[in-house]
Amino acid sequence: MTGVDMYWQRVPEADLAGSPRRLWDGSPVFDDAACERALADGTLRAVPEHYLLLEVLFAGSAGPGHPVAGLVVSGGAWHPVDLSGASDDEIGVLTAGEVRSVSEFLRETQPSSWIAQREGELAAVLRGYSTRSWDELLARRLARHADGLAEFYHRAAADGEAVVKVLLG
């Protein structure tokens, strides 16, 4: 098991003008109560452990090198949080324009269909980082995460927001 979780947070685009450290420190993922509130109000999306399967699902769905498919999970601009090098923490950002592009790409998503077509590939990726076997329960969970992430991006795009990404492990 990787023990790595990924978080996406909707923020006003003006917040991107701040330092990566300020974005990192302001993330609700470091405060249990704030995290629960942000998850409940939809300004935060969390995928525990299997974000890598989402990366494979979305980035590989439109063929190699698709300019938007790669933005969904781990794409975008990543910035070091600590410029002194004392930490290797980074924060990812998508501008409001990139969020609109991702939302448009995700309008036609068919996660359950994509998962069924690519089970072998997803199972192989899973074996690379987990002792868990691929099964129908994980396929359904992955589809729920994919649908939830698409809805998250649609709401962010509709509100003209940017997205900040935090990867913790």
C-alpha cells in the first residue's frame, strides 16, 4: 500500500498569485475539522491511495499526449513549497482556464466504460504499488471517484475557480 492521498481544492484564481507556501498552509487537508467542512461543501475532493489509478484512467483515455487529459489528476504546474530545499513538498495548480478545459474534456467521460475496457492495465498498475487485487468493488470505487472528480471540476469551472492540488504520503 502506498499510503498516498491526493486532494483537489477549488480556490479563487486570485489565490494563485500567492506563494506556494501560503497555498500549502491554507489547505484544509491539514486540519481535520476544516477538511471535513470542505469535503462536505464540495470545495475539496479527496482520493485516498488510488489516485494513481485515476491518473492512468484519465490520462490514458484520450491517447498519449492529450493536452487536457493529463491535467485531470496530476497535471498542471507544480511548485516547491519550501524554496530552501528543506522539504520536497510541492503544490500543484490549475488556472481557471485550465479548469474550464478539464471540465469540458470531462463532459463526455464514461468512467465505468473506460474501466471495463482497461481492467488489465489498471490491475497491472495496482500490482505495482499495492498487495490488493483488482476486483469489482475497487472498479466501482474508482468509477465513483472519477465521477466525483468530474463533478468537482464542473462546479469549479462554473464558478470560475482555479484548482490547487496536494499530494500527501
